Amino acid sequence: MINKLQEIQQSIKEFSDRLTPTNLKIAYKAKMTNYEMKLCHEISEDKQLQLEYVLSKMAHFKETSDYRLYNKDFANFV
């Protein structure tokens, strides 16, 4: 249990170290949760895309009716 918690803490630290002020501005303006930011990070690594690009796509997605009304999955949007 302690090892799992340490792994989670380490992954959060690594993720936060990679964020630039521009990335944080995009996430803040879009009112992204930590989960949404982590999801963007995973998508950017999986699809070999820039994190800033994926964050801006998430910000745009959160403004659409797919997100607001239907809570559709963002992974299919990118």
C-alpha cells in the first residue's frame, strides 16, 4: 500500500515538473481538473503530440455541447 502511494506521488511530481506556465494558463482558463490534465498528458504521450496542443483541444472540448450536455469522452475528440 505504501509503495503504491509512493508511485502515485512520484508520477504526480514528474507530471507537474513537465508543465510550463503556458500549459498551466490553458488549464486554469478552462477550469480543468487534475484528472483532465493527467488525461491530456497521457494522450499526448500515447499519440506523440505536444502537451500544449492537447490541453488547448481539451479547453475547446469543454466548451462544446458534447462535454456540457452529454459528458462524452475526450479521448475520442483529439
